[in-house]
Amino acid sequence: MPWKRTAVTGTPALRSLLAYASPSSRNAQRQGLDLRTFRTVVDSGQLGSGITRVKVPMLAAHDFTVQAATSDGYASTRLIADAARAAGIATPLLDLSSELYAESVRLGNGRLDMSSVLTAIEARTDRTTGTTGRGGGFGAVNEGEGTAP
């Protein structure tokens, strides 16, 4: 099935890119960097794409207006990982991304945009540092929607 091979090879990179951009954006904020400069650097670099041009500003603003729901992103990472495993392919970055999307869903962000994965990273940061930042489901207007194990 060609569509399965395409999904297994292309989609994990997109899911992982967003999971990667989230902590990068948050790190820039916490370090006091100008987020317009951060956006310019990302957009002009090798990771610059239509996705980063849309999602980086959303991350910076904690704007989780849904374009692609976190619960759907989580579900697709599981389907892709299952297909990859059936083909004998390891997916360590996709697995980590899936874990973060599952955490975001558990925080109540299932129907928010996939960029809400940032809240899972913030919650991990808060647990690690013992501080309370903007984590723990910040912006979860539809608390409890979507499920993850």
C-alpha cells in the first residue's frame, strides 16, 4: 500500500518537527530572546517551512486555535508507529513525539491545536524545576476532550 509507506516516511517528520519547535520556542521565551528574531532565524534556516511559519507564532502566543487537533495528531503517531513496527522499523523520535502528544491530550488539550504539545513540555519543565510556569494545560478551553492512555 503506497499510502502507508508515504505516511510512515513523511508524517513522522512533521509530527516530530512540531514537538521539536515547541521546546525551542519556550526556551527562547524563558531566555528572554526576542520572539520575532527567533521566528526569523527558524524561518530562514533549514527547518523553515510553511509549518514553522504558521506554528512558531502560535507557540509564542500560546495560541492553540485548532488547525489540526492534538488528539488526531496523537492518533496518527500511533498508527504510523504501528505500521513502522509491522515493517520492522524503529521510530524513536516519533515515539517521543507521540508520548508528548499523549501528555498534552491528558492535560485536556485533545481538541486544541497540536501546538498545545507545548503544555506537556511546560508541565515536564515545571515538574523538573519545581516551578509553576505556563504548563499544566494552559489555554485548554475544552478541558477533558480527547483521550490518551
